Amino acid sequence: MTSSTTISLLSGGLDSATATALAIEKGNQVIGLSFNYGQRHKKEIVAAQSIASYLGLKEHIILNVNLSTWGGSSLTDLKQAIHNQGVIKNVIPNTYVPGRNTVFIAIGLSLAEARNADEIALGINAMDYSGYPDCRPDYLEAYQRLADLATKAGREGHGAKLWAPLVNWSKIQIVEEALRLGIPIEKTWSCYQGNDEACGVCDSCRIRDNALRQSGRADLCVQAKS
Amino acid sequence: MTSSTTISLLSGGLDSATATALAIEKGNQVIGLSFNYGQRHKKEIVAAQSIASYLGLKEHIILNVNLSTWGGSSLTDLKQAIHNQGVIKNVIPNTYVPGRNTVFIAIGLSLAEARNADEIALGINAMDYSGYPDCRPDYLEAYQRLADLATKAGREGHGAKLWAPLVNWSKIQIVEEALRLGIPIEKTWSCYQGNDEACGVCDSCRIRDNALRQSGRADLCVQAKS
């Protein structure tokens, strides 16, 4: 029996590294897919390469799709300062990038069909970032319905399935799973800023560091350590 | 009252030029969006620029998203010969590009949200190309449901609407509408081959030329005439 193939959208962060390791644990062959989308924090691409190498991925593709051509987010428009609004309820922070996950999953679908892959692994998590519209379960369900109609493989009944194992997990659960899977958390990069070291104050750093501290691993509050 | 804004996916072909002209006729401001996706027939991008200029678009963006990185289609993999299978029923031709429209519309959604656009105009047509899974009404309906959940604007109830005015038209209807709208049909490019002149035998040329002949305009069976 041949193993299944997973396309894993690898951002370089903790969540997608964990989803990727879970796909490997299932026995799947994994092709990593990362994006240079004009993000402020390009360093995450280097972290994605580091994680892909550590996990021994069959292949890792980095594609250019420059969403900073039109910006609309503090992550793709350097003129906008990053707002840290994670504590404010019902506000979508300005780190939201218009259409980003929709674009990335669409490109993943293209690759999945070209390579006869069975699933697309996503590190999407709704619990800590309920502000982002494209990180919620209803979004993923609608995307699966579209995917089943969008591709030749989907119409034939063997299209790729979106697999977002962490979607309803807390960040602490993700940290503990990452530790169990042996992921070198210190090699991942989550910070929204594009500096040499993680800022520790943006929403992404804060949520990650809180979970690490609560899991007793404050020593891992470093990022992309070489 | 300010006019509405349309993002128009402009391939350089007849159908998207017609949809774009219809958006302009409605009084909308139109931003053209074209893709360099590693297609064999890059000449269509030059035709798109020519049409954008002729129609006086406010702006025309050409974005790189290299789907030939993985191919999977005779349009993005030069090792595959183009099959002309238009007369064979129930066969999706090898000119189908995995996920292409899904990727293009996703990128259109990103641009639409960043620019507060009201709609995304698509030249998609199901009648002549029922073989392509991503040119059918059920696909567009599923995409609209996704779009309404995918973006901040969609969640707030003012997201962009997908507008595919030609989806159920015959090619002859499209030709006649293009003539009515004054589109310089001879400046568009539909041929799948990447040669200097249109081949006249690929599915795309054949369907276009048949409609032009039936409309009494065999003289327009040229493409990208400068």
C-alpha cells in the first residue's frame, strides 16, 4: 500500500509545524508549501525551511505571490504600524491580511491536484485568533465544499481534503503536542515584526509566550534560534 | 454618489474583455487584474494590457503566481502537447489548469477587500467549456458562500460579489455583445499556443472562430493584432 500524500502549508510558525508533524506521524508523505507574499516578517520563510529540513520533508516549495502589491494589512504594508489588539473583543486586528488564507489554500489545491495529494494540512487555529475571519470552522467547511467542485479530482470524488487538526485547540494544547512530537519550537518563528529577534509584545508573540510559560517552558520563548 | 468599483480578471481573451466592458457600461470604476502564471501563451498578458488601455481602465495590475512550478496542465507544462478534445463529451481537456480559477478569484478577493471594491467581474463561461470544473454555476455559487465568510468585509456584509455575466451565454452571444460594446476583438488573444500567430485549431481558437464566422465576422479571426 502506498502512503498518502499531504500538502502542508508551512508558515514557519509553531502551529503549522505541529500540523505537519501530525501528518508525518500518520505515515503520510509530506510536501511543504510556503509563501513569500511580501510579508514584513520574511524571516518566517527561513524558519519554514529549517522546520522542513528538520522534519525531513520529501519536498519544500516556496512560491512568490506578492500580496503587498496592494497591502491592506500591517503585515504587508510597512507604512501601517502593527496594532496589538488581541485583548479587545470582536475586533479584527490590522494584522489580518485580506484574502491571505483563501489564496494560500487555493494554491495548495492547485499543487495537491497536480501531485495527486490526498489532503492539505493547515495549522489554522480559531481559538486564540477568533478575530481572523479565515481561521474559523465555518470558513473551512465552505472551502471544502468549494474544493470539491473546483477541481477535476474533486468532481471525480477524490479531491484533496482540508485537514486542520488544531482548529479548535488552545495554544497550550498546541505547545504540549509540539513538545510530544519533538518539534524544535525554538526554531519556529511567529513574531509579526521583521526584526532580528522576536518582539515579545505583538499578539502572535504574546499568545505563544503565554502558552509556553503556562506549559513550564519559558526557556523556549526564543524564536528561529539557529 | 460615488461609483462602484469592480475588480476585473482580465485574461486578454474575448470573454473577460466583454465582462470588463459590461462593468464599465454599468458606470463602475474598473481595476484590471491579470496573471503571469507560467502560461505557455504569455502573449495573452500583452493583449490584456492592450485591452486595459483601450478600455481606459483606472488601473491594471499584473501579478506573478507561477503555477508552472508544478504544472499538471498542457498550458503550464511545455512537455505536454495541447490536446484538442473539445468535441469529446464528458472529458476535461488537458488544458485544464489545476486550481487556476480558484487561485485567481482568491487573489481578486484579496485585492477587492484591500481596495473596498464591490464586485469581481469574471469572463467565465460554462456553455462552450463545460469540461472545466471551475467554470460552472455551482462552482461560482460555492465560491460566493466562501467569499462571504473568508474576508472581514464579507463577514461585515459588504464583501465583494462575484459577477460572471457571461456564464450561461453562448459564444455567439458573447461575440455579438462584444461587437455592440465596441471591443476591438482583433486585439484580444485566446489561443492556447504561445506562437506569434493564433493556431486556429486549439479548442479556444476553434470555438472563437466558429462564433465569429457564424456572426458574419470571419474578418476578426485574427488575434492580438497590433
